[in-house]
Amino acid sequence: MNLFPILPLIILSGTSILIILLIAVNRNYNISFGLNLIGLSAAFISLFYISRELPQNISNFLIIDNYALFFIGLLIAASFTVSLLSYSHLKNYSGSREEYYVLLLIATLGSSVLVCSNNFVSFFLGLEVLSVSLYILIAYTREFQRSLEAGIKYLILAAASSAFLLFGMALLYAEYGTMNFIGISMGFKSIGVTPLVLTGFGMMIVGIGFKLAVVPFHMWTPDVYEGASAPVTAFIATVSKGGMFALLLRFFFTINGYQYHSIILIFSIIAIASMIGGNLLALFQQNVKRILAYSSIAHLGYLLVAFISGNKLTTEAVTFYLVAYFITIIGALGIVTILSNKEKEAEDLDDYKGLFWRRPLIAAIFTAMLLSLAGIPLTAGFIGKYLLLAAGIGSTLWLLSIVLVLSSVIGLYYYLRIITAMYSTKGDVDEKKLSPVFSVGGSIALAFLTLFLVWLGVFPSGLMAMIKTFVGL
Amino acid sequence: MILFWLIAILLIGGLLAWLFEKVNVTAVRVISLLALLVDFIMIVIFWITNYDSIKLGINNDWITEINWNWIPEFGIRFHLAIDGLSLMLIALTLFLGILSVLTSWSEIRERVGFFHFNILWILAGIMGVFLSLDLFLFYFFWEVMLIPMYFIIGIWGHENRVYAAFKFFIFTQASGLLMFIAILALYFIHGSQTGNYTFEYEALLGTSLSSTAAMWLMLGFLIAFAVKLPAIPFHNWLPDAHTEAPTAGSVILAGLLLKTGAYGMLRFVLPLFPLAAKEFAPIAMLIGVAGILYGAKLAFAQTDLKRLVAYSSVSHMGFVMLGIFAMNQLAFQGVIMQMIAHGISTGALFILVGSLQERIHTRDLNQMGGLWEQVPRMGAIGLLFTLASLGLPGLGNFVAEFLVLAGSYQASIYITVLAALGLVASTIYSLRIMQKVFYGNKVKEWKLNDFNSREMITMGSMIIIIVWLGIFPQTFLNTSKKTMENLISNPNRIKIVNNVKQNSFELSNKLIFPQGYKIQNDLNISYISFNKKIMGER
């Protein structure tokens, strides 16, 4: 069997083993950080080498095609940025720090497996690899009660939802006798949607919905976002959710789920509930990380609108929006990271009072990120929202489009609240309360994210052309 | 290219102004002023050189345009074009821009660089709105002007600024997004009919819509513009925003941002959905009249001077709504005049209120009275502009309101009678300003200085324009005439031209005369309009 096409996955797992071995010999934070970056870069570069002979099926489990390639690249890039942001954040941590990067690599590996799986087995394998490393990452700073609580909460809920997912898969298998996506689409045609299949799908939606944190499976989000350290939160928001969404899209396109109205109806209800619920719940939060958590629920709802549309714009819209969302949310949580210190994360709205007059650059970047989340022009978020709406209206999903628009107006309110706090002139926060550590890597990462954000907002053509060539399902 | 530079100079000027904040505050003001002056001189020269051709209507629909690819995947182009209507509004934008920099010279003392950055970027956004011929680009600029305005109100505003800024932003953003849905729907309907997915204004003009679809889409556009205008019942962001904003913000809000609503109705609602607009016209006219009367009534009831002026805007903008939906040449010309005259007169009143507040730190009418003795210049200028606002012949607003009423009389006599009552009401509240502030008994002994030379320059230039508007309105009417004729004579004119182009000529001609075809076409159009002109004069 030709294993060359899964070179990036091999590099990712190889690097993590290397770091584990190194830790056994000699604990060195800088070296394991460096190895992590080298591993991620190598995996990224290897994508170019394998791109020549695609698509390739790896036994019955994985499919490496352009779609997978694009998303693996995106996930690795996100993971790279998160690592850069984590460096200074973790540097002053008193416990063992090196394993953090091992877990980061393994989680990235799990998510990468998700985006190239075409079989329930690899799907579940990827998901579990991702989830298990996330349990530990969330509770990494375990002497803080909050982290521990968040970790356990995530562990229990994720395990329960995995069980649902697995049961759903089993039901589908019982009916169709196959775990392969293509086999399932055949089964759809020949056997049809029996009650058993519908139940199975319902259970799978529970598992998938949990990972995506859409209403009504969203309960864990605010607590986990708040409890995990800011870089880990960024990681969950991007690598975990993005990988899952890419898989969902591939799965749905392969089995051509758009012809089954009951499933579409379920997704529509979830989308509407997420958009409205997420935005409403975020309104009166005082904690920036909780605001971002609830807003992420709403954003996944927006993404579902394009997902449901199921026309030729769908994959482009979803992919572009995911890229924009990755940039934005890593940027926003990166700001939180940069402003935090060892004892306390900068997460209260009050911590941001008058930030613009103290640190204009950081506040300006944060403003750009928030405006992008709100979908205001000159930022990538605007083009992303345009694409989502275009996809929705292209399939005449009027109700979903109008809910998207109106709920994003609600969303505007809490983004503006943060912005207003930053620009309020009565900034009575004393400087000592928050003494951010200056980190070169983190600052460079943020600068680049901002650059990308504005660049994509003004000249989206390049990325769109790239998405068009890569991500056609 | 001039169109690109008009916008680019402001954007760059804004960034420079921000950067120079640390160096020198005066430098910031000078840079902003220079950027605006350069732009203003450019547009005035452009106006003068093209005045005759605009007047005769011998050029194409657009005096000049630029049309670049932006996001080709979705048929989005960077398409700016200028005609008589946008030319005047651009000139107004830059003129009021200069004035707002001048009025904030002593008013704004904190974070001056960021303030001027915001001012210049709003102005750039507004100009983009007046120039865009691509609906996506239009929406883009429509949104771009919001954020800086939000900051202007939220950072440099008065007591209740945060509330006002939120309200302003959410009202405009919500309505803007509804318009965006309508734009997208139009895009897809047009695309599915012709296979040509484009946001191009002139192409979309030819979309044939079912009457229900047209009505819904028209309402989608109209709601965004009605919020901006503002028309009743969407007006209630306006008094808060105007009152809480710093003077420059109020001037830009009243003078320019409201005009984008009127402009949008003229440029988009009527030409894109002529039949639906006609069907909706009676209701819209009623809304306009309601605005006139209700705004005037509320203006009369205010004790906060700035709020009073803000409500008077609601009343004046009612005339704009009325005129647009009266749908005839006279009324349209009146609307244009009203847009400019109101921009100047209300701008001047806001500047006056601003300078009063700077001196006596209150806007409460009950605290003022008998100020004329101490500030005769202020009093005289205030008198002039309140008279302008109540529609005294010889000043710009009279011409405007007269034309609107003359036009709407042809559409509906009853509505016109009601609207004319608005003139009486505006006399009452305008004279109340004079009575309460400058005449009457002294309530308190205020110590205040009269206008200094900088303020006299500001006011003097506005007086010249408002008098010019009143005495030689023809200069402005000539400039907008062609655009308005196009709106009236045949709203589907471009559609026909376009269809002909698409169906019969395009392919064959493009193959044979890749260049020549366009020139020939242009000549044809100018010949036709030239002919029309001659015939018309005979």
C-alpha cells in the first residue's frame, strides 16, 4: 500500500513521538516548542509534494484529495499560529510544559484524519484522537479549579456524545452493512431511508452537533471557553470545529443528503436555534471569552445556512467563511492571550476599558477582529458573510437568510459593547493589574492575522480562486 | 481616474492625520484640511470645465467613470461613475467636510488625530456611496461610513453618547442588511434570467421582475434609505445621534448622511423598480407629509436647542420623501435643491448651536435669551439661517420647497395642501429659536465672545452658498437636469439600450469592431440627446 500520500499525517505523529522521547531524556521547553513548529512546517511543506498524484484512496479508510489537502493545510496553519501564541503564555507556567505541544500535535493529527476520512471507522478514530487530547489540553493548567472543571465537563459530555455518534453509526451499519460513505450513499438509493436509518442519523447529528457546539448541544461551550486557557480555546474554536465541519460537508455531499428533507429540516431548525440562541445568550455576558463562546455558536449557525443551501456556492462559501473565521477567532483570542498574565486572563469586559488609549495598536487589532466577526466591510468576515448569504439566497432559503441577517444585528450589539469598552475614555484600570508579557512570536502572528484579515476583506479574489480549484466536491 | 483619487486622497489623508497625532495637533488639522481642499478644488474645477456639456446634456449618462475588476468570480466590479446629481453631492460633501474640520478646530481637543481620521474616512465612504455603480460596491461603502460615525458619536459626543451611538449603528446596520438581502436577490434573479451574474447597476436595470418580487425588493431597498433619510416611523435614531454627536458629527450626519438616503431612492429605488415604486408612491408621499408635520411639531416642543434642529431635519427630509415619490421633473429638481439647501442651512444651524454650547456649556433654550446684545454677529447669522430654514424667498430652501410642492401638486392636491401647512409650522419653530436664544429677556448673565475670524469664514462661505442657491438656482438645476430627465422620461431607457446591445449587436459587433462599436454607440446616444435638445428648445 502506498503510504506516501499520508505523509503529512505521518510527520505529525512522528514529531509528537519525537517530542515524547525527548521529554523522557531531557525536559526543555524551547526545544519541544521548536520541534513542534518544525514538525508543523514540515507537514505543511509535505502537502506540496503529495499534491501531484491526487486523489488517492488509502486502503478503505482515508481519501487524500484536494479537499483534504486544503483543509489539512488550514488546520496545520491554525495549529502553528496557536503554538506561537501559546509560547509566552505557557513559559511562565510552573507545572510541566513540554507535553502541551505533544497534545497539540496529536489533536491536529486527529482533526486532519477527520477531514480526509471517507469511512465511519476513520471518522471515529480521528474524532477520538482529537477529543482525548482536547480533554487534557483543556484541563492543562490543572491547579486552576476552573480549568479542571471545564476539562471534566468536556470529558463527560464528549464521551456521551461520542457514544451517541457510535450508536448512530452502528444503526446505519445494521441497515446498510457498510461503513464507507460511498457504500452508504448506495444504500440510500437501494434500500432507502428506513426508520432505523433516520434514528441513526439523528444520533449522529447529536455527536456532530456536540463537536460543532450548535444549539441544543452547546451547553459546554461557554464553560470550556472560559476554563481553558485562551490559546486552547482558539484551538477548539478552529481546529476542532473546522475539522468537524469539513467532514460533515464531505459526508453530506458524498451521500447526497440534500434529497432527504427530514434531515435538512433538522439542520434548518438547528441553524435557526443556534443563530438566535447564540446571539441572545451572548448579549448580557460580562466575560469576553464567554461572549466569544456564545458568538461561536451563532457563527456555526451562520455556517449551517450555507451548508443547508446545497448549491454550487456551498463549499466555497463554507470554506471561505471557515478561513475568515479561523483568522478572526485566533486573532481575537490571541489578543486575550497577549493581555493575560500568569495569574489572570484578561477576560472581564472591565479589563478592556480604555484599552485604546493605553495600547492603541492592540485595541485596533481587536477592533478589526470584532468587526470581522460582526461582518463589517474591509474585513474578511464581511466577504464571508456575503458568501453565506449568497449561498442561502441562491437556494431561496428566505427564512434562514432573514434570520441570519436579523440575528447578526443582535450580534452587533455585543461586539459593539466590547469595542465601546475599549474606546471608553474613563479607563480606570491600573496598568499593574494586567501586565502583558511581550512575545515576539505572538505579536508577529497577530500582525499577520490582521494583515490577512484586511487583505481578504479587500482582495478576496486570490483565496476564492484557490478555494475554487481545491475545494470542489 | 479623478474619481479614484477623490476617494484615495481622503483615505490617505486620514491615515496621515492619525500618524501625525503624536507629532503635532495643528499638523493633523492642517493635513485634513489640505486633503479636503485639494479634493474640493479638484471637483470644482471638474464641475466648471464640464458645466456646459452637462447643461446641454451632450455627454453620455456618465461624465466620467472608472471600471475595474474587483472580485470577478462574482461579477463584482470597482465601478465608479459621476453624473450631474453625484457631482453636486460630492461637492457638497467636500464643502461640508471642510467646514466640519474648521468647526472642530477648537471644539475637539482630545485624540485629535483619530478624530480627523474618522472624519476623513466617513467622507470617503459617503463619496463612495454617491459614486458607486456596482451594487456590491455601493453596499460596501454604505457600511464603511458607519464605523467611523459610530466612533465620532461614541467617543467625542456629549453626555448620552454611548446610547446614541449604539442606536445609530444598530438602526442603520439592520436596515442596511435588509437592503443587502434585496441586492443579493436581485443579483440572483438577474443572473438566472440572463446567465450573467453581475452587480452592475446598468445591467440590473433591465431585470424583469414579477410584481410581488419587485415590491418586496423595492421595500428592502427603501427601508435602508428610509432609515437614513429618515422617514417616519424610522426616524427615532436621528434626534439622539444628532444631539449627542460633536458639532462636526452633527454637520456630517444632517448634511450628508441623510442625503445618502435620498440619493439611494433616486438612484436605485426608482430606476430599478419603477412600477413597484409607482404603486407604493401614495403611501410614501403620505409618509413624507407625516414626517413634515410630525417633525415640525416635535421640533416646536423641544427645549434642547440641538434636538430642536435635529427634529427640524426630520421635517425637512419629509419634503424630500414627498418630492421623490411625486415622480415628476419639478419635484425631483426640488428634491435636489432641498438636499443641498438643507445640507447648508442645517449644517450652519448645528455649527451655531455648537459654538453656543462651546461658549456657555448648555443647549437648554430656557437658559438662554437676549444674547443678541453680546453676540450680534452670531445673532445676525442665526437669523439668516433660521429664515432660510423656514423657507424665506431669496434663500435656497424656498426654491427647494416651492419646487417640491409645485411638483407634488401635480401628483396629489390634498397631500400638497397638508405639506404646505408644514411651511407654517416651520415658521413657528424657527422663529421660536430666534425668540428664545437671541431676543427676549435675559435669563442669565452669560459672558461670551462673538464669532472669531475662523468662524466668520466658515459662516460667510455658507451664507454665500445659501444666497446663491436662492438667487441663482439655475446653476444647480442645470447640473442635475439630465439625470432627472432620465429618471422621468423613461425609467427603462437604459434597459432598452441594454437589451438591444445584448441581443443583436453585442456578439457580432464585438467580433467585427472590437473598438469601433462602442464609439459608434456613444455617438448615437449623444446624437439622439442632442437632437432632443434642439427639438425641445424649438
